Amino acid sequence: MSHLLEINDLEVRFALRSGDLTAINRIGFTLEKGERMGLVGESGAGKSVTGFSILNLISKPGYIAGGRILFRGRDLAVLTTEEMRSVRGNRISMIFQDPMMTLNPVMTIGDQMTEGLMAHRKISRSSAEDLAVEKLKAVHIPSPETRLRQYPHEFSGGMRQRIVIAIALLTDPDLIIADEPTTALDVTIQAEIMDLLLDLCTQKEMAMILITHDLGVVSQVTEKIGVMYAGRIVEMGSTDNIVSNPQHPYTKGLIRALPGSREPGSMLYQIPGSMPSLSAIPEGCAFHPRCDLARDVCRAEVPPLMQRGLFQRLVACHLVGAV
Ligand code: SF4
Ligand code: MG
């Protein structure tokens, strides 16, 4: 049986005058119907670029330089703009960090919802409105019939993000790509939105790729995790496994840096150094300048992502599983 989504050897580059920079370096993963996966890593790891490339939304000078993105058996990387438009917003929806990237400030919520729908489907305005009301109810917006007549600025930040989720749900997609969907919101609202997304995915058997720098959020919502560093996946496996027993030094650092994991009274841990820029990705293991365990082989050879030792997951580190 084929996967809902299968990404093989995806490579994304940015063509600059000084030469091409590789933003995504031959990554691959699969996602099944209803499965929820987290893509985790610090800013600049390539998480959002991965999400955008699935939707063919990489803007110039970025381009997909290689690999396949099979969605329900079709390679999205080779679809025409027109074909891609029907997949996007129909079978796959995306939710961004800032609701105002999706919402038009000068249109009512109702118009935004119905026009999007009418662009994708042969549907009358009144049926589109009924559907909009239904989806607003699903995301717990009170009095949706009245709220449809209002503009984005008449809602709180948390409500706006719920409306964005309602818009993403309009076409009952098979896959939602949520890029830092709660980062801009208050902590209490964050939890509400994540609970809501989780409920909706479960009810509708909708798959989700949750892109975030926050391993804490990912561990509550997803079944598997891909940890990204400098354009590669460095550890991948089931969420429980990775959170309880991380193997890659970078993953260990991310977990140690979680607020709940410190000893009472101790300082919050931070991984030393920062994510390299695309133009200065270190040779060998890109994490080596920040890694306590780095040795000569790490500076010379890229560690392949593979099953190492008896761990039920893939890890890209020379020292994991070495005897
Ligand atoms: Fe650290 Fe070497 Fe493993 Fe990279 S390969 S994470 S530098 S030990
Ligand atoms: Mg991002």
C-alpha cells in the first residue's frame, strides 16, 4: 500500500549569484493517513522550507533541485502550477505562525471563507456559508453566523488562529502542514490551539506535519519526530522513543533545553553556539562545532542517517551505535 506522503531524497537549493546554497540536503520520510509528525529544530534548520516545498511554495531564488514528493502516489514536485493549486487548499492545507499571513484584513471572515471555497469547488454561496459556519463551530467560535460578518481585527489573536484552522479545514484535507501555529500566541492559548488541532486530526483522520522549534509541543501532539539540523534530518523515530531516550547529541541538547527538564534552581540549559547559516555549513557533521563529543571523523565525514545499534530509529551521528 502506498503512503499518504512519501518524500525521497528531497533537495532544495537557493540560486545566488555567488553560487547555489543547499537548504535541504536529501531528506526523506513517509507519513500515513491520520499520522502526526513533528519536524523539530532551531530556526534555520530547514523545517519551514521542507513544509513549503511539499506545497511547491518555495519562492525564487529557491528551487527543488532533486528528489520526489509523492502525495497519494503522485509526484507533487512535477505538477503544473494549475494542478498544484488544486492539491493545495484542497487535499493539503497549511497553517502559518501569523494568522494575518492567511487572513485579509479588509475582507470579512465570511467572504474569505466562502470565496476560497468557491474557487476550489462548484458550490453556491449559501452552501459555502453553511460550510463556513460548520467549520467555525468545529473550532469553537461562538455565534459563527454573526462572526462571519466581522473583520479579522475584531477577533483576538487566539480566535484568529482558530479561524485560520477553520479555513484550513474547509476542504477536509488529508494533510495539514502547521508551521509554528502557536508560537505567536500566549502560553494558555497555545495549549488550547494544540488540543484543538489534535482533536480535529483524530476526528477526521487527518495527517499533520507540525513544524516547530518546541520539542515540548511536539511531544504532546505527534506520533513521530524528525529532528532537523542544517538542512538534514539527524534523528527520526517515534516520539516516545526519542523524547525518553534521545541519541543524537543535538536532540539531547534540545531536550535538555526544555524548561521542565532542569534541576530546580539550576540555570536553563542552552546548546552552545548557533545554527550555521546556509553559506557556512561546516564540513563533515554540521553539528560538530557545537558538539562536546566531536572528534576527527566528525569534522571530515557526514554521518549518514541510518539505524544504529539497537535503537528503533534513524540517527546521523558517528558515535551512536559504535562499538
Ligand atoms: Fe557530535 Fe560527531 Fe555525532 Fe556530529 S557525528 S553529533 S559531531 S559526535
Ligand atoms: Mg520556520
